[in-house]
Amino acid sequence: MKSKIQKQNELKKSREMAKTSPFLVVVDISKIGNKYLELLRRELKKANANMIVLKKRLLNILTKEYGFEFNFDDLKAPIASVFGKDIETISGLTYKFLKSLEKEKIADAGKMLVGFDFKDKKVLDKNSIQLIGSLPPKEVLISQVVWSIASPFSSLLFILNEQSKKVGK
């Protein structure tokens, strides 16, 4: 059991994370061993995000300070808090990591429980977080949009070019 001072330090650390990283995704970590949690922590660090396993009561205090009325005590499973600068990055990394664990039959990808946007004071439900996490990276989406716009034009140019070859014969 953690002492009162340890709990205060954890709450202070999570407050600092919330100030510098305004997005939070809460993840169910039941049946996920420490080895895998460390792997996730390292992946998140590469993207300037942080994960902390925070007691539910302390997480209740933190979210209430930002005006959210969400009761984490109702959740039966142990949880981890993932803080990051943008929701796409942290939900994407977390989703992909959980998907890889799902393939290994360790955990399922449906373990992202809820998300919080501290800047805009929004709560994102489980489905929204998973949808955002399953999207491809921004660069891929942009290239797909550009391709879908350019594709009809390139097809038209190809047809016109072939027709001009026939007429020229």
C-alpha cells in the first residue's frame, strides 16, 4: 500500500503531465504484465507521451479539477493513464500496441476506456477513442485524399491520350 506522501507525489506528477500534455486516455491494464506495460511506456516516450498507473481515487481528483464528473471507482479493472500532446498520437500508439497484444492472445484492443481533452473540456467515449486510434497516420490520410482527387484526372488524361493516338493513325 502506498503512503500518503507517495499518493500526493503521484497526484502532483499527474497534474504536471496534464498541464504539459492536455489529452488523457484511460486504459484497462488487466491481464497485461509489467513487461508489456514497460514496452508501451517506451513506445509512448518516443512520441513525447507518458503513462502512469494512478489510483482511481487520485484520477477522480485530477479529472474533477478540470471539471469532469467521471467516477473511475465504478471501473472494476486496474487502469493506466496515458498523457499526450495530441489525441491521435496517444490513442494510435495505444491502440496499435493493444492490437499487437490481441494477436498474441494477451489482451484485447477494446481496453481503451475513455479519453479526456483538458483544453476543450471534452470527454471522448470508448468507441471514439478506438476509432481515432485505428485511423492511419495523418500523412497516409492526406496521400489517400490527394490520390482520390487526382485519380479521375489521371484516368481522363490516359483516355484522351489513347484517343489521340487512335485519331493520329
